[in-house]
Amino acid sequence: MSTDLLDALRKICLVLPEAEERETWERPTFRVRDKIFAIYWDQDGRTAVSCKAPPGSQTILIGADPDRFFSPPYVGSKGWVGMWLDGDVDWAEVAFIVNRSYRMTAPKKLAALVPERPDS
């Protein structure tokens, strides 16, 4: 498991209101009030994060850049999108995708505390 990549992802996830990390399925998951908004993957020599995505977003992202985005196992059929974290990672884009997933998962009052764009 790449601790540098996981630490970078933790910095993005754990600053969100009431976010917590919990190991599930032998991998780190990030939750808000017991609901998962991000899953860290490290398998077969590749590292990724999977997040909830709005309807149609998974298809658009994979179609635009299939080398970077994918339909993750188990949750891909529910519209989640996976993003590879190996290679040259655009951490601003990771933060955007994680924040969007958080806003889709968190109760409305918590979601309202997080800007749509992490840099705003």
C-alpha cells in the first residue's frame, strides 16, 4: 500500500466535516455519518480512489480519459467512478471528485458547509 498516496488522499477526505476513515473490505474507506463517500484501492500494483458520481458522470469521465478513470468493482454499477492515483496525479481534480462525492453523501446541512469547488 502506498502510504504517500493514501496520506495525500487522507488530507483531502479528513478535512471534510465529520469525515472519518474506517477499514472495510481490507481497504481504507472514508465516511460521513457511516456512509461511504470514498474508497481507497491498492491492488495488482495499481492505486485508485472510487467516489460517488452524479448520473452520467461516470460515462463521461471514462469516455474522456479511459487511462485515468474506470468503473470500479462492486460500486461501478451504481454509478461510482474510479480514478487511478498512479502516475502524474492531479490532486486538485481528486479533491473535486472527492468533495462532490461527499456533498452527494453527507446530510444537507453538512454538505452545505463544503464548496462545490475545493479551491473556493
